[in-house]
Amino acid sequence: DRDGPETSKHPHEDALPVATVWPEVARAECLARGAALKWASGVFCRPEHLERLSQYRKRESQRTSSIHTRLKSMIQSYLEGVGWGLEQLREARLELREVSHAVKKAGLESSRNAEGVKSLERLREVSVSHRQLLAAVSNLPRLYSVRSMVLETERLVESRRLLEAHARLMDLECWQDDILWQLHGAAGTAGSALSAEDQELVAKYFSGVGQLVDALGKELWAVVSSALALAQQNPTPFVSAVRIVEREEALDRALLEERGRTRGTSRPLPPGRPRCWRACFFQVLDEAVSARFRSVSYLHTRGPGLAGHLSALQHGIMADLATVRHLLEHCVPPHYRLTGAYLRAGHRCLHAHLAQVSSWDLESGEIFAVLNWVLHIYNSPDMMGHPELVAEMEKVELGPLISTEGLEQLQNKYVQSVRKSVSEWMHKALQVELQDWQRDQEPDTDHEGFYQTSLPTIITQMLEENARVARMIGESLRDQTIQMGLYEMENLLNRFREALVEFGKEHRRNPSNIKNKFYLHYLLASISNCIILKKSTESLQKQQSSRSAGQFSRTPPDPLAALDRAVRRACRLVMDQLLQDLQPFLSGLLTRAWLVQGDPTPKLCHVLERHLELHGRVRPPCRQRLQEEAQWLTVVEYVRALMQKRLVCRNAEERRQLAQQMVQDDQRFREILHGLEGEGSVPEVNPLSLLSVLADFLRLKDPGMLTLEVSGLAAKYPDIGEEHVSVLLDIRGDVSRDIRGAVLDLLEQSAPPLPAGYRPIFTDILVPPSTMAFCLPTAKCA
């Protein structure tokens, strides 16, 4: 039932099946049948569902009728549209037929009129000829007067009556343009372009006009180029030149605007247009400014004359700017902004000139003059920072006179030049210092009585002056200059240390040489010099800005370390000299004669006192350091003499006398060194106290207490070794083998590590090997 009743067949259905004409219809019908079958099988799956068959049949019939109705209405609307379109096509065909008849009729009329136009061709030729004759007759007076006007204009140009000459020239150009335009119009009427012969004829007849334009332009640019020099005397020619330039600029603008409005129908541009004389005006002004710069004498530019040359440039620029602002600016229209144009032109010339100057092989003074002029003078109130120029400078963007790269190169050249000079001066100062060491007199002293020579004063003043001069340019250059100075200071101190070593070697080779009479004095003066140089170095380092750290690719200089090495070497040489002076008397210490008579301790004290007195001529803190070193040296040599076992006690009385004499020597040393405790830092372990400790050890009456005594000695002086204690036991002469073994075992077991900051005493004291009077060649001994 869903498929509906069987429809009637089309009359031509047997001849041509529907599926053959529209295959989509057969496919749609197949799909519809499948969908209906699926629907019916779902709805009538049980027998009791057939009771509602009539309801479903009625509903589907209504739906089918509705669909047929909609299809019929839609097809009807399509058929009406097709009918209306066919009607429009019929009407259009009729209109096209009428238009075709009208076109054929117009073609016939045109062919009949063409025969009539041919008869008027002769009349057209006569009309063109008449117009040409009329133009020639009207232009005859002008044509006859062209030569005379050209000569008249030439005289006006030569006499610099520029405005009158330009007015005549404009008349001549107007005549030339009118004639060319008339010829062009006549040729256009005749249906052809203006011939080359006519153009050549007109150009030849008016050839003097082009020459007049060149002559007038030459005079104009001569006036403009000399405006700066002649403005105060007679600015009238300059005003005339500016008026002519503005007239020409207005003509160029008017001609270009007319050509733009009526493109293709307007007259062509006259020969030589547009002239763009305003642009030429500023170009000539630039060349004039450049010529003014070249006029400054370069005869004395190199060397000391460079600063004068830059000063002359400054005065020349400011004088020209005053002329432009106060005179020439009032002779031109405001939109010229002549002051700004001069500033740009002058800046360009200065930029090129300074680039040329920077490329020269300049000395440090010349580079300083350039840098100071560029960075400070040029933008100062005396030049471009002048109050009357500030507003104009804000309008123009001039840029830097020298690029950042150029400034860096100049600064590097300056630092290298100064470095060369500093290196030479330091070398000379060091040579003078070495010559002073050979003098037969004491070194000079300052107002405080300390030894010194001219070396630190020369070096300090030189580095401080270079830093001060560089600071006038900028902090960056100052930092570079200080860095360079510190490098050279380090190199100088290294050479100074080598010179000290050679000085000491020469003295040791020939100590009796009269030239070495004041050897020690100049060593002490060298130490004082190092102290002064250290203060100068620290002052220079403080002047450096914090951001300069890490700017330099090289390893930073370390002059303070070089100073410390030089001071250490000088102090070592001073101590070597003290030891050399003490050496003749050290062999008499701790002998039988010394025990009885007390010699040579007074002589030792005298030598030590003389050295300490000279040490007082050294600046703190090295003075305290020398005195401490002298104290250590005295004690070490005293103990070394004790370790030689020149004196071995035979009884308790000798041990008492030995201890008493050592205490007396200790007291004498303390009297000489009494001021050391009050000056500077005091060492953690006073070496002088060792003598009294050793005296107590030797004076001890009960050998059984030696174990406790050695324990205390090792606790106070942890660097003491078994060989040292063994020698002390030998000197006592009353220690049995058992006690000796117990003492040495205790020392070996309780050897403490050296505490931090402890300065060893016994480490540098070597005990000579014991010699046996007689030894049997046994296997055990071997």
C-alpha cells in the first residue's frame, strides 16, 4: 500500500524507458521501496498490529496527496518563468532587427558624405596656410628684436643688474615658448607632429637664450658663493639672486602643475625646464661653506699647531653663523631656514675634515686637542650650545662629529701614544735611579726623615697628570689611561726587582768596593720608594669607575703584587747584609771565651743597633717588618750557634753560667729591640723569649724534670725536632741514656702539628752531624 496505486504509462514509455532517460529516478525509486519495506517490517511485526492498517493507509494517502500538490505548484511556477523568458527573447530579437536596419542606413549616409568632404580638403589647406602666415606676421616684430634683446641682456648680466637681466630673459623665453606652441598647434591641426627641422630652426634662432641662462646662473652662483664674505658690505646682489631663484622655482612649479592637470593636451615643457634653481642654491651654499673650511690655513695644522687650527675653525664657524643669522637669514624667505642649512653644511665639512685629521699619525697632545674639541668645545655654549642656536639645533639632526667607532679608535691611539711616552719616561727614571745607587753619599730624605729618591716622585706625578688630563676628556679615557699606567707600573716594578737582584749580586762579588759604601742605605730607600708607589697605585685604582672592571680583554694589571715582590726582595737583601755584618762575630758565640769574657755579644749588639737605626729611615709598615725580620734573624743565628755544640757543660756550675750568660744576651737584645713592641703588629710568638726558655732548660738542676720541660718546649715551639733536643741534652752534659731515650720518645709521640699562622724557628736551623772520635768497624756499625 505504501507504494501506492500503479500509475498510468506514458505513451512513449515502451519506446524509451524512464530509467534510460533519468537513471537517478530508478535509483531513488529503489531506495524508496527499500525504506518502505523496512518501515513496514518494523511496524507490522506482530499480527495484532494489522488492526491499525487502515489508519496507516489513510495517513500515508494524505501525505502522498500533499506531496503531489506541492510538486504541481512548483512545476507550474517554473513553467511560468520559462514562458516569461521566452517572451523577453522575442522582444529582444525584434529590437536587434530594428538596430541593424538603422546601422545599415547610417553606413549608406556616411559613404555619400565622404565624397563631399574630399571637395573641402583644399579649403583646409588654405586655412592652415593662412593661420601660419598670420602667426608669422604677428611674431615678426619679436623675431627682429631677439638679437638686440639678447645683447642687451648680456650687458645687464655682465654689469650684475640681475633682476633686469632676468626680466628680459623671461620675455625671450616667453617668445620662444609661444612660437613653439604655435608651430605645435599648426602641426596638430594639419594632423602631423612638429617636424625636427622646425624645432632645430627655432632652437638655432633662439640659441642665445640658452647661453644667457648659463651666464645668468653663473653670476647667480658667484653671488651666492660669496654671500658670506660680502654680506656685511652689500647684501643687495644676494637678495636679487634669491628673488630670481624664487621666480624660477615658481615657474617650474606652475608648468609642472599645468602639465599634470591637462595631461596629453597641454603644451610641452620648454627647453631646460624644470631648472630646480633652489636646489642648486643650497648646493652652491654647501660648496661655499666647504671652500670657507678649505681657506683655513693647513700650514701649521700638524704638531702643536693643531690646537690653533681647531681654534681658528671655531672662530670662523661662529663668525659665519653670526653673519647667516643676523644678515643673510633676513634676505631669504623663512622656509629656506638658512641657519639650519649652514649648520648641516658646516657639520658635514667638519665631519670629513676631522676624519682626515684622525687618520694622521698623531701624537698624544694632538689627539687630546681633537677629542677635547669634538666632545667638549663643539657642543659648548661657545659654539653649537650657544643660547641663540639651541632652538635651531633642536630642529636639525646633525649626528656626531666623529662616530663611536672613530672615537674609540682615537682614544686607543691616545692611550698607545701616552703609553709609549710613559714607558720611555719610566725607563729613563729607572736609569737615573740605578745611577743614584752608585753615588758616594746617602740618599735624600723627606721632611719626615725617611730615605727616598726621585723615582717615586717622577712616576707618581707622571701617572697622576696623565689621569687628570684624560679625565678632562671623559671617564672612559681616564679609566683606560689609568689601566695603561698600572700595566706600565707593573712592568717597571718587575724591572726594578731585577735591578735590585743585580745590585745585590754586584755587592756580594765586591763588598769592599767604595761604590757600595751606601749599599744598605739605597736598599732602604728602595723600600720607602715602593711604599710611596703603593699609595699612588691605590689612589689610581680608586679613581677608576666601578663599571670599568671587566671592560678590558687583557688580564688586569696587578702592580700591588709586583710591589710586594720588589719589597720582599729588597727586605731579603737588607737581611742578607745584616747577616753578612753579623757573620764575623757569630763564630765567637757560645764558646769558652764567650762564657768567661762575654765577647762578642756587645759587638753583635752594636751591629744590630746600627742596622735598626737605619731601618728607622724606612716608611711604615716596612720599618716594623724589617725590625721583626732583624729580630728573627738574630735569634735564629744565636740558636744556630748554640746547635754547633761549641760549649758542652761539665758540671752544674757551667750550666748555671751558660744559662746566666744567655739571659744577659737576651736582655741586651731586648734593650736594643725595646721599641718594636710599641710599633705595628707584634708577632704571635716573640722569638726573643726562646733564649730565656732555652736558658731555663739548660739551668734545670733535676734531670728527671727534663721530660716535663721538653713537653712544654715542644708545645710552645712545635717545629723543634729530636736532633735539636738531642743537642740541648748534649750541651747539658748530665743526661743519662735512659732519660735521653724517655725524652726523645716523648717528643716523638707528642709531635703536634704546626698551628695556623705559626712561623717556624727551628726548621731553618740545621744540626751538624755528630762526629765520633773512634768507631770499631763492626757489622752493626756499618
